[in-house]
Amino acid sequence: MGKFVITQRKDGEFQFNLKAGNGEIILTSEGYVSKAGCKNGIESVRTNSQEDVRYERIEAKTGRWRFTLKSANGQVIGTSEAYESKAGMEAGIASVKKNGLTEVVDDQMS
């Protein structure tokens, strides 16, 4: 199973990455002013990751694909890496659905 990893950016904001069981980052959060906000973002992934309608699939002009996971109010929770194919992006979404319920949080700021 995957895990959430909380880190702090150079600008002082907190962020989390959702990592798959193989350690690959499958979702990166927006920046949060507080660690509490970051933890709320993780809870939002747990709440929203199982609903397919919460994923916005985006094809770039370069032909690469990415997705964002959004909350019920449309706010972006996290963004994927860029994928070479639509099928690769769909596999990334499936991985977020699989790993997004994990209770494991690696807080590197504690």
C-alpha cells in the first residue's frame, strides 16, 4: 500500500505527495500555509479519490496527459505527473484510487 509524505517547500509552505507502494509519486498537493491545512488535504484525498467524477483529465498541447483530483467544491487537491499516453494517465488515476485510502502518513516535519 502507498503512503502520504508531508514535506515543507523552500517557500515555507507544506505539501504532501501520495506515493504508490513502489515509492513512485502519483499525486502532489498544492502548497498549504499550515501543516494542519496539509493534513486536511490528505483527508480530502481519502474522501474524494474513490469518485471518478473528481478527476479532471487534461491533454496538453504536447500530447502528454495529466490529471487533477478535485474536491466536491471544485478546488484542486492534487496534480499528477505528465504521462506519455492517455492509458498511462488512467493507470495513474487507478493507482490514486488504490492508494488514496491509506492511513500511512510519513510526516517529515515532525
